[in-house]
Amino acid sequence: MPDPSPLPVHALLLAERLDTRALERRGPVLPGALSLGELPGGGRGFAFRWGALVTIGTTLEQTEALAAQLRAHLHEALDAPVHETAEIIIGAAEDGADEAGVILLRDATPARLALVAKALAKSAVLTHQEAMLARTLDRLEAPLERLRRGRLGLPTRLIVPLIGEAISARARASARVDTAAKPDLLWDHPELAPLHATLAAEWELAERTEALASKLEMVREISETLLDLTETRRSRLLELAVVLLIATEVATTLYGLIVP
């Protein structure tokens, strides 16, 4: 009989990218996920090339120990991993979720577990992107406040890094993973589509992705505005310099004509 008690699920976003090719000998490759098989002490693990590790049925300490083993395969590791957690019950009559948000699974097939793992990993990615864009918008608040007062107020050497950070935030958030897309796993297991819909709704993947897209658009608009203002100020400074040079030349000529 399956154990009806909840099992913990831990998702750690570790880096910008994880080299899963070096890990493929550890377990089968499922569409969009690498199964790490049964872990020491029980539980299951899944790795994703976009830098996420998910364990099912292990403690956080065991998950962190596994993450330490993967350190050599990480590229652009995060300063601090992003941690998301959930609970699942295996052996339910139907796939779904209860009122407390516990995920209910009919059985522990690799496909079902991988679907849960990928959904929670996407939630971790969204959490990271949300925090990253929030920091960028916070840093853009100062020049925006000066704009509200009718002046730019920051020198070009300070504005340009902010624009670069905003553009970087847009690029990284857009390129990591399509958090709203249906998993490739559903092509081989279309019967799991209702479970995916439940997971996406439980962790608000579509809504958070849409909100993130709106913030990205806001960052784009702010970046373009600051860049336009910076270029305009540069042009005006150049025009002023030309005027001053001409004025100096005229004054010098007049002085030469007036003073013998």
C-alpha cells in the first residue's frame, strides 16, 4: 500500500545553467528533465539544464548535500539558491490538490513525479526573476523620482549602468525558461494534462509569468526613456560647447578689431 503521509518536495534554483549532459549516466532523461533516480536515504531527484534541482521525499539538508555534489556542473551559480517547497501525497484516488495545497498523485510513476518537479522548479525560476526585476526597478526609482521633479539629475556615467542592468534583467528573465509553456512531457503522457493544469493553477505559473512580462515591458519603457534623455542631454551639451566655442572665437575677433 502506498504511504498516505505527505512527502516533502524541495526545489533549489542553483545557477543560470546546469550541465546535465555530465549527469545523464545517473538516470534516464525525460522530456525536459533529467531523473537522478533514487537518492541515498530514499527519495527521488530531478535536474534541469536551466539550473534547478528538485528532490522528492528528502529533507532540505539532504537536498543541499546533493546540490553541493552538483557544484562542479553549475555555470554562473547564484549567490544564494532560491528555495521553493511543496508536499505531495501518493496513492490518491485522482490527481489533484487538496484545500491545503498538498498535491495528490495517483501513483509515483517517473512521469508524474517529473511533472511535479518541473512545475515547482518553474515556480523557483519565477521567484528569482521577480526578485531580480524588483531590485532593478528599485534602482531605477531614483532617476524616475528626479524625472517627476522635472530634471534628470544623474550624470551619464551613473545612468548608463542602470540602463545596462535593466536590459540585462530583461534578457535573463526572458531567456531562462518559458514558465508558461506546457511541458514536453505531455506529448508522451497526454493523460497527465489535468495534473499539469492543477499544478500551474496551484503555483500561479501563468499569472506570475504574465505579471513578469508586464514588469519587463515597464523596464523596457524606462530604459528607452532614460537612454533617450541621456542622448538628448549629450546632444545639448555638445551644442552648448559649440556655441561657447563660436562665442569665444567671435569675442576674440572683436577684441582684436577694437583693441589696436
